[in-house]
Amino acid sequence: VIDKEEARIIAFDTWRPASDCEIAEAKQVLPIAIILSVKRSGEFKARAVVLGNLDRQGNVESFAPVASQAATRLLAASAAADGAYIDAFDLDSAFLGAELERDVFCRLPPVWAAKHGYSVVKLKRALYGLRDAPRAWWKKYCSILSSLNWIPCDEAPGIWKKRSSVVE
């Protein structure tokens, strides 16, 4: 289970080994913990989580909007009125797709450090637990939807609508 989480992180190119110079200049090195949980099916699930509560790098922008229940109901009603199709999905590795805008150094769990031969890494992408991970993911999400010709709804943050190609 832990190997599966490690493979997922490596597949996303989430970190690189930190150089001795970078480690010496780093203001802090945050630990990564491996959290194990049990799914409803009885299977175990592992998640690598940065202990972001220890992050002391000052003011980090962390706000990322989410859709309210009222906005979600409005979207569903609007789609039903237009005869549109709504597809719900879960992003299992959402944060791993988001690039970080600051330098974050982390200490690998001992089992991974022994396996890789280094213990401190510089994150290239967000991991669960970082204070700015939701914001980084939101920026990535916005850029993808914008490139697909979707626009954010001004009245309900977190809801997007497809720009109409119909000329009225």
C-alpha cells in the first residue's frame, strides 16, 4: 500500500533530491508522514502528507473557493432546464497536479529515505498537508478549465459554465 502511494508520487514527478547547498540555505524542512486508513471495502489506503501545521514561512495564500450546496442545486436545475448532462467525478490525485510557487523542502519518511538514498527533497508539486496546496490546485484547475473555454460563475465561486457557441 505504501509502495503504491510512493509510485503515484514519483509518477507525478512531485519532488527532486535537495542539494547540500539548498538544505543549508533552507529556512525549514517539513516532515512527510504516511497516513494509513481503512476504506469501506476493508482495504488499506496510504497517503503521504506534509506536516504543514509546522510551516513557519510566513503569509501563504491558501484560499480556494468551493461550490456551496445552493450553487450546486442551481447548476443542476439549470442543466436540467437546458437538457444538459452533468458528470460527477473524484480527483484522486488532485494536489499532485499543482505546481508550487515557493520553495518547500521536506524530509522523507525513513522507509523512503533508505530506499532512495537521500532524505531531504525539494517539492515541485503540492502534497496534501501544505497550507498552500488547495490554492495551488485551484490555480491549476482554473487554467485547465479556461483553456477548455469554460468561464467561472461570478455569482457562485467554485461553479463553472461552458461558454456558449450560440450567437443570440
